[in-house]
Amino acid sequence: MTFGRLAQEWYELNAARRRPGTKERYECIGMLKRLLPAKRKRVRNEPDPFTRQDLEKFLEAAWDKLSDPYPLILEVMAMAGLRLGEALAMTLENLDAHNCQYNVTESTRAGRLGPPKSGKRLIDLDETLVGKLEVHIKKMRKESMAEDRLPSPYLFPGITQRMVQRAMQRACKAARLRVRNPHDLRHTYATMLLMDHYSPA
């Protein structure tokens, strides 16, 4: 496909996608399939984990610049190796604060709950992180009592993946670090385990 043809189809695509429900919009789907390679052949971003020093700067900036509960979500992902969907699906029932463990049984994507990609598993949590989670839970209970409603069974209700992605971008910029995506926090966790001679599996 020549550059001129590609530019023309891209122009038509952008014009049609503004008209939801029209014939042109459905034709755009076929156009995208012609323009884009198959999913299995698309180039994916290489993992870009933080160094220990950069992770400390990132989390410090997150707690300093972001509103609740975003700093806690990001720290959970970095210190427990959870995927974003798994972190957003965390429940009070699955948290064993006494033994500093969490039972990963659900994940969320596009507002839908499902099983975790790696299957159900029991993970260990840092004692300091558990303390922050307990403070967060107490705050949630206090707010629900003040509003005369039952507390949510989930630890981060109403938070979407896109909201966390934007929060992470702000934290990276505030820390003057290269902008990364939330999944890089999972790669950071795995990298640090390997550096400490532990298996991330």
C-alpha cells in the first residue's frame, strides 16, 4: 500500500468513526483489518521495569502528587506483582492481614470480572503494604458509615484501568522518569525477585 493510499484510508476512517451506527462505521472495521497486522503479529512494547532507585522515586512521587487510592494501587502492583486487573478486583474477603497474604481469585477487564490470567494463587504481601491496606479499609468503612450505606466488598470500587494508567503517567512525570505503563510494575516485581535470587513463579 502506498503512502498516499494509506493517508486517504486513514482520513476516511477518522471521518466515519465519528458517525456511530452508520454503514460507514462498520466499513471502518474492515478497513482497520486491512491496515493493521494480525494481533499475533503486532509489535508489542518491550518490558521496561524500574530500577530499585527509580521505583522509590516513582512511589514517593505517587504518594506526594496523586489522590487516594491511586498511590496504594500502584504500590500494590509494584510490591505484590499483581496485574492491573487483579489489583482492581481485590476484595476484603481475600485479604489475610494476619498472615500477610492475599488470595488472587479474580481479575477485571473492561468492567467485567473473570479468572486471573495466571490462575488462582496465594501471594505473600509486605507487612508495611498490609498496614497501608488496613488503613485504606478503615477509611472506606468510615466513609460508608457516614453515607449510611454498606461498604463495597472490593478494595478499589469505581476505579477503572484507564484511570490508573493516567495516574501512573502523572506519577512518572512528577518523578522525572520515563513514562511507563502499569504492567511494567509487574515486570519490576519479577526483576527484583530475580536480583534477590528468588523465583517470580
